[in-house]
Amino acid sequence: MEYKNENMGSILVVDDESSLRETFEFFLTREGYQPVISAASFTEATEVLSTNQVDLIISDIVLEGTSGIDLLKYARKNGIDCPFIVITGYPDVDTAAEALRFGAFDYIVKPVDKNSLLRSVRLALRQRKLEQQRLQAEEERERYRIFLDTVFKSATDAIIIVDDSLNILKLNAAAQHLFGDLLPGLEQGANLQTQTEMSSTELSSLRSDLLRVLQTGEEVTEHRFECKTTGHETKILSICTSPIKVDNDSKNGAVIIIRDMSVEIERKGSKRSSFHRFIGSSSAMQTVYTMIENVGRVETTVLITGESGTGKELAAEALHHESPRSKKPLVKVDCTAIPENLLESELFGHKKGSFTGADKDRKGLILQADGGTLFLDEIGEITAMTQLRLLRFLQERTFYPVGSDTPIVVNTRVITATNVDLKEKVEQGTFREDLYFRLKVIDIILPPLRDREDDVLQLAHYFAGKFSEAMKKPIHGFSDNALAMLASYHWPGNVRELEHLVERAVVLCQGVTITMKDLPQELRTSSGSDNGDEEINTESDSLVSEETELPLPIAKSEDQLTAQILHTLSKCGGNKAKAARLLGIDRSTLYRKIKEHNIDLSVIALE
């Protein structure tokens, strides 16, 4: 059917006369509106509204024991702001005025003309659509404002915004720190014209650039000058000044961005090879280290993304330790390791007797992280109900334990991580869009190991030293051939794969140097270094103990894969996270395979 109206939406029709309800439903359905839901009483209508989201309510003014005005009041009291059309057989000025006072969109008198009804419905839904678009635009602007404010506060460059009279409208912490001993009176509301230090020889360049921008409206891209602090320390400052305009004819002020180049020189001279538990000196990781430093200082919710094995948990730990909450607890939750029916109770806690098996009150993980940080790994796998409860918690910073009607207020920072594309899951309808934007105020993207070529050998040597010490084996390094193989491999499993591979090599190594024979067959095949010693490596592979949790080869057929999954889960006592590691696949892939092949987990004795 080709819909005649572009403003389609769900409609609730409330009337105690079945013939009128059926007539309205017939008219509206033929016009393409769907679904059209009917209710014969106030009670039925409230039940529908408690379980369904509607875009329009059409109600008779007279309902058994109550009225359409009562239903309108109920809707507004419960935050249901959709348009409301009142139908009456006894027109009355006071009743019409009361309906409009409580927000009714229209007031239609019986007998209802079909065209009048459809016109009113069309206009109401059009207004509904415009209002929703306005709210979405406001939410988007608010998210953008929060993002800019976070960037402004956490930026390491000094930022000062002034009006055309040189009054300071805003400045960030970096500006206050930089000019703490140069311009002691520098603060929001101060006027740069009254700063006598601005007339000094050292800071005159800054002042002249600012006046030039305000007078000409032209940007000064970069100007470097030297100045001395009160402690006689020389600073090299780079200044960029840009005009702020509302329109082409109005000069409203300027923004000044100042970078302390002496700090930049120090940073370049001391490139970091590690950061907290991260190992690596590549340019990609330098960016990650700086990002974590800046974001760690603020209280913003962070989403960490990256392929499996890139170190998302390490990033969460680093963010926590860089934050003012570092002395408080960091609570980690693997959302895929906890059964779906227990995750809500684990996060929010529960009261005794709230469900079968709840024999005592339980303090949830969110409450355990009060004052500190809650890290939710694999956030893309949580259920729709848990998504809704998490969204409400992030919005209100309060939650209700399962089975409790008393809210609990906590001060917990939330950091989440995922190796899946949450935006794609939003488009598929499996992840809430509003929660996605709540989580992604700032995102930290961890690079895959194949984009960190400079780090592969550094990580290999680090892991070799770590495992040789743990196993008390005197291994002093790798042969040049083995290092060449490691450098040329594409590392689909990232750092975790490299770590397991080096652990395997330390186990198999018979001397003091790890050689090509101690590395897996796939490395020699991919690097073109296969010397026909497959038989030797097959024998060596049998020496690897189950406890090392190294990746197992994946079966070639789906039937073999199903059998292998069941076998591995059985060996792991039903622990899906451990089974995924042994199979050499992501946990999300394991969950998907279990669903695709309807694998019966009841045959496994779960721990």
C-alpha cells in the first residue's frame, strides 16, 4: 500500500463505544497509520501507555467512571508528551478550555467528520515530528558542547578567549598554569588592557598580535617569542590568534592558543618506550599515551575501541591511574563472562528474596566502585534491559538494586570497551543509540599491532624476558631469523597473540636463544621462511601444556567446529572466556557460533 501521509505514527484510540473505536481504526489504518491501538476505558488506556510508545492519543471526553481530561492529565504527569486530541458529543467552553490548558492539541465535536479527523491527525503528527527533530538537534548541540568543553579543559595548549574589549571570557587550566608567574592576575573576567605585564618587552608581541587581529579581523597563524619567568626560566611560546565573528560585519573577540615549545622540545627528546603497563615506542602509541594522559584528568565517560588483543583493559587501568580517582577502587567487569540473566544483579546488586537463589542482600559492582572507576569490557554484548538500566544510571548517577525501590546515589566514573562496531550495532537495532552517545563522549582508539611495526620486536624481547624469568629458563633472546619472522607477520591476534606465541617459544626452546624452530608453522608460512621442518614443529607442538592457553587450530568444517566448541567448553567447565582463548577466537565469535549452530550447552557441566 502506498501511504498518502508522510507523517506516519502509532495512534491510541480511547472510547467506550466499540463502533466508534472500530470506525476510527478503519479510517486511520486505510490512511497508512500503524499501528492503531484501541482501548475501551481509562484503565485499558493506561495499561497500553505503560507498555507502548505512541505518537498520538485520540480520546472521547466521556469514559466510564472517568474522563478524557483525566487521561490527558495522567499522560502529562507521567512524561508522555505526544499530541492529544479530545472528542466530545457535548461541546462545552469550560471543558474545551481545560483540555487546551493541559496541552490538548485539538478539540473535535461529534459527529466527527472523516476529513476533519484525518486533517487534525496529520497536523498533530507533523507537529510531533518537528518537535522530535528539535529535541534531537538540541541533544546533538548539547553533546557537541560537552565534547568541546571537555577538549577545552583537557587541552595541553593554553587557550584564552577575549571579547573586543579584551575582557577574558574563558581560559583553560593550561593557560592559568602557563601564565601563573607571568600574569598573576590572569583569570576569567579580567581585562588584558589592565595587565601591566602585557606591555613588557617580552609579552608585547602577544599583545600586538591580539590588537592586530581585533582591528583587522585577520588571523595571525603563528608567532614565536621568548620570555622569562620570575624564576628566570626561559620559555619559548608559539601563539596563534584568530578572530571570533558572529557574522561577516561584526568583530566579537578573539581566541588565543599558546603552546609552550620548550615543553614540546622536552617531549620530543624523551620519547616514551612504555606507559603504565603498555610497552611500545611507536608514534601510534605515543598518541595513545598522550590521549590517556589528557582524558584521564577529567571525569568524562570514555569508550575504548580496538581489535581483540590490543590492550583495552590496560588502557582502562592507565586512565584510572591518571585520574584523581587513582587511590579509589577500579572494578573490572567482563560483560561476556557473566551469564546474561545474572549481569544485571552483578552490576546493580539485589535485595534478599528478589529472585530465586537471592538468599541475602548483595552489593553490586557499581556500588563497589563508588568514588573510583567501573570498567565494563565488551559493552556491545549486554542485553537491551541492561542497556536501559545502564543509560538511566549514566544520566542520573542513581540506580535501584534488583528488588529494591530505594535509589542509591554513587560517584562512579564509567569506562567501557568493545572490539565490535557499536555504530553498526546501533544501525542494526541491537544497541541503543542514546546509550551509544552517552558512552562515546570521548573515544580512545587502540591501534592494531600491524600498525605498530616499531613495537613488535620490543614487545617480543619484553615477553621473552618475562616468561624466561617465570619459568627459570636462561633464554637470552632471539636469532636474527626468528626476529625477521616476527617482524614480517601480520598479527591478526595483536599483542595477545604475540604474548602467547612468545610464551610458547620459551616453553619449546631447548637452548638459550629462541630460533625459527621454536615458532609456529603459520609464521614461517606467512613470512616465506618455511624450511620444510613441519614434522619437527608438529612434534614440538605436542610439548605445549594445556595450561598455557595457546590458540588451537580451527576446524575446517562447521560440523567439526561445533564438535570442537563443545569439546573445549567441556574441558573448561563451561567457561566461555577461557574456551575462546583456547580456540584462538574472540569471545563474541564464540557466542555467535553457539547461536548460529544451536549448540546445546545443557550437556556441559557448567561451573
